[in-house]
Amino acid sequence: MANKTINDYPESTSPNGNWYVLVDDGTGCYKKVKLSNLPGGGPTSSTTSSTSSSTSSSSTSSSTSSSSTSTSTSSSTSSSSTSTSTSTSCVITDADAIAFIEAAAITSCTIKTGINTFVIGLKADGLWTKLRAVYPFVGGTASTHKFNLKNPADTDVAFRMTFTGGATHNANGVTFNGTTGYGDTKFDIADFPSNTNLSYGVYIRSLYNPSGTGFDFGVYSGGLVNSFLWVSSRRFYANTASGGFLTWPAYTLGDYYGFISGVIRSVSDTEVYKNGVSQSTGTTPNDTPALPGQNWFLGATNNGSGVPTDFSTNNYAFAYLSESLSDAEMGNLYTRVQALQTTLGRQV
């Protein structure tokens, strides 16, 4: 079908019965809105985004056509009260992505489209409903990094992360100082479905102290439960009171970087992954004690009394908490996370 404007067809006789237009959100990005939801049925507008240069004149100039939004697939001259002819369009279509973007006040089109694509991909893979807390660490500040993508409300019950102590926030995520800095997810580990149905992980861009004692993500309470990632020592503590853990092979320093995650599927099925590939599997039954009512910490561990200990100096670009995931799902999650990091230009 040749390019036509919305008004070339009445809405009731459009090809699929529904017309949609791209509406400028005020930052140069666009949202897809049903034409009938706009006042008066919507403005005169092209249905395609601009792929080449366009010349636009202001509303004070004489013109034979007017539009609140001007888009074109070829070089053209038009008049508009707001010129929005650009070489790329920032179209955000997923409602959950929009909710997060608005809560975090994200203005970058790159971040907006990256989050939109990421959420759509997680849903396509059947992962979205299994994830409980997702921290993409975008926007470059503590006030944007704190939000949980799954529920971006600024409340403890929504698992909004709070940062305490020394932490550096920038486009690469969050980096703690190794002495006082950590993040409290407000995610009580009893919020997992059960003590044998959970998964968690972090995306590490740089490991500043590979031989140190800094723990990365979890809870450590001695005889009660040990459930955390300790990447510098290549250990995944799989919710055991006896101190049992999985290890993975030693690599060169650069290979410690990336997406490190673990999963507990049953008392005899624990597994740790690096970049979506299994590194070690545990089949020996563990004691899996009841999960204590303590929050999950990032950049340190909760000592079981709400006190952070074993601080890390690592740079984190992503973290998640979820129900247990299958081997294929762990691979799919890495693919989606790596794609997001690549879009943001901070992949390792």
C-alpha cells in the first residue's frame, strides 16, 4: 500500500479497522496512540516516520497544509506548530516499559527504546511473569537506578532499591566503594516462592578486587542460611545452612566479567551460570532451611540482622531476583540482558 495520511481513510474503513498515530511526548520521542482516543479523532499526520531530510516552517508562516506532528518518508515542505521531522523516531509501545520510563523520568531515546525492546523480549520468552525484581540501572543517577522495572513505584513494597554509603552512579550503572556502600532491594528473601524455587544474578562490568572478600548479592546469616553470589571467589551459595556452595572454573581476570547468575530448582538441583552457560551443577541434597525474613543486599551481604557486611567494589549494570528458571530460560535471559547492555554501549 502506498504511503497515505490518516485522513485518506475514515477510521471505520481503515484497512484493519483501527488507526494509530505517533504522538510526541515532548522529548522528541513518540508513543503509539489509537486515533479515536485523540481529541477530535486526531491530527492530520503521516503514518510513517521520517527516513530522509525534511524542511518545516513554523505556524506563523503561510502554508497550504498544517499538522501538529509532521513526518515523511521523503524530502518535503510542510508547516507545523511543532516540528518533529527527525531521522529516527523513539516509539515506545509497551505499557510496562512506559510506566518505568515515566517513573524514572528517563529522557534518553536510546534508553527508552532499549527498555521497550527488553521488556517486549522478556514477555516473548515467557520470563516476565517469573521475574520478581529487575534493576536495569539506567539513567545514571541514584534516583533513576533505584527503580524496579517490574513495579516502578517509589515504595519499599515495590522493591525500590535504596543506596547507603559510598556509591558512584553513572551511565555504566552503580559502583560501590568497598567499605560503606551497598544497595538494599527491600526484597525479603521470603518473597521467593519457596526456598527451592529461586534465581538471582548480577551483570558485572568490572571486578576491581578479584582476590578480595567482597560479596555481590544476597544474604549471609551463618547457621540460618547462606544464599549469595561471591563472584571474586567464584562461589554461588545455594541456600544452605551447612555452608555448601557451587564453584565454577578459574578464568583470567576479564572472564570474571559478565552476567553471573544462579538457580535453585529443588533440594538436589542447583546450578550456576556465566553469560547464560552452565558452569557448575549441584545434585547432592542440601538442607535448604527456611528463608529468614531479611532483605537482599547488592554490593554486600545482609548478615541476617539487617546489617551489611563484606562490601564489594564491583561495577554493576544489572541485577535480578526471580522464580527458578530452566536451563533454556537462563540462556534466554542472558541474551536479552546482553542485548540491552549492547544498546546502552556498556556490554562486556
